[in-house]
Amino acid sequence: MTQQTQTTQKAVEMSPKCPGCGANLVFAPDKQALACEHCGNSVAVIATPAMRFPLSELQQSKDQKWENTAVFECGNCGANEVVSSHAMSKFCAFCGSASVVEKAELSGLKPNAVIPFKISKVQAKDKLVAWAKKKIFAPSRFKKGASNKDIDGVYKPAFTFDAQTSTQFNGVLSRVETHTVTINGRTTVQSRTITFPISGTFQQGFDSLMIQACDSIKQRNLDKIQPFPDNSAKDFNNAYLFGFVASQHKRDGVACWDEARKTMEQRIRQAILAQHPGTSVVSFNMRTSYITASYRYILIPIFVGHFNYKNKLYQFFVNGDTGAITGKTPLSPLRILLAVSIGLGLVGGIVALIVLFMNGVV
């Protein structure tokens, strides 16, 4: 990247205006650059692979200032969103409410990595329309209006952890053994429970274990649209926020590491016990050492949409990198009743044919 390009990029970070016509710039996923929607001019984003940092730095981290950003809070659902200080946030991305007010300056650990959006809002809407058409029990109003639904690109905060572990373990397991015996000419099967000790050292590595840092999206919905390719993560750059918002973290890195450690140790325990199939645990103890551990505080790209039906909010989510989609739709009682009626009719017809066949009619 030339010195002139770098200078232009730095100037844009301070004031996201097109150097050609002065209109606002937005991050364009298809170009992976800042683009002017007025004159078509584009400005490259300085993109370098995101680094990982030792876990000790996370535990010693302090509040950091986010430059050129503002925080808005929704008075309806409580979601906190971070936007470029030059942008306007009028509606909540998670519930559509206009009860959005600006908060005090954002504090806390600043993200050090971001997975940029790879698909555009138009592409996300196309995927939504295709997804809605497959929901056979959804009401027609939902399906017909899918292309008109508002969706917003939201960066969701998460921590990813890498670790190499070594676990010392010991315990007592039991298993049931069966054998055949003959008593008084009769053959019977007898069983007995035996116990046996286990001990040893177990080593396992973990790569990019992701723990979300806010609760605006339920974990089960996040799991359904994973993965978010960690190898495409870039160093955090404010330019990626132009045209998008980011959810504010609710849990700090230390709390997320505690959850990650519990998840790792649960998987280690399962892996150790899986080496002894068909057994039950009488007692089990283990102590895990983390030989190396590192983290990224990363923003992951998600398109968020919402649909209000009969005073109830339905949300859907699209992976901004892969296009995977999930969500909950309203159900049409008429469509469900029709499907049940057809099902019962088919069952009744099959039963009638069986009866006629058994009576020799067919």
C-alpha cells in the first residue's frame, strides 16, 4: 500500500467523507473497501491479519477509549449499539424501536480484531426471501413481506481463545460384564459390576474457541449460524463500522475466559472418559494446566432483522461472512390445520386400502 493511500485512509478514519465529492463513505463488503454511494469513488481499508495476544494481557487490561464512536441505548429492548460518531442511529437493529438515545462515552476494552462483512445487505435480503419461502407453516403475510423487511448489519463482540493444555487425571470407573453359565442343565446369563482405577496425563489443544461477550443474540441462534472463519480476522479498524453498528459488550474478557476454561475442561473430561466406552464413573479428579493461552477480542458480522406479528417480535440472523441464516417465524394456524388434515386423510386412505386388501377386495 502506497504512502499516499495510507495518508488518505488515516484522513478518512477521522472524517468518513469521500475525498472526491464530500459525501459519506460506507464500508462495501463486495469491495472490502470504503465506497461513496454518490460518485462511486472508493478508498482502500488498511487490512492486516489480526494478532493474538497472551492471556496475561487480557487479565491486566484496563479501560480504553474508542476514538470517533458514539453509543446508543434502546429504551425498548435495552440493546446498546456502537456507531461511528458521524453516523445517525434512529432505530434499534434488534427490535425496530425508535426509542434510541445517546449514552455517555464508551469505555472498556477496545476490540483488537474484526471479521469484516463479506456479503452485502442486498445479498442478505435475498437469502432471507429464500429462507422464508421454505417455512411452510409461516403465514403468507410474512412470506410476501420478507423482501421488504429491514435488516441491519451488526458487529457482535466475542472473545476467541487458543490454548494448549496438559491434564493430570485419576479416578475409578465401573463396567458391567456378562457371562453365560449352566446350572442344573439350564443356561442363564449372569452379570457383575467390576471397578478399576485409571490415571495418566492427557494433552489437548484448542483453537479459536468463541465465547460471546453480550446477550443481544441467544447462544443457540449464534451456534446455528457458525462458523465465523477466524482466519479472515483483521486488525480492528474504525472504517469497518462505517454503515454498520456494533453491539456493546456486557461481559469482560476475564468473565469470558472463565466460561471458556469451563468449556475446555468439560471437553477434556469427555475426551478422557471416551477412551473407556461402556463405563460409568465412580469417582474422577483432574487438574488442567494451561501451557500456552492467547485471545482475540473480536467483532463478528451478523445481519439482524425483525418482524412484528400480532404484537410479538420475531428475530432472524444472517452470518455476514458465510450467509448462514436462522430465526423464528410466526405460525399460521390455518396452514397447520390444513397440513394435519392432509396427513390424517393420507393415513385414513392407507388404512382403508389395507382393510380392503385383507378382505380380498383389492
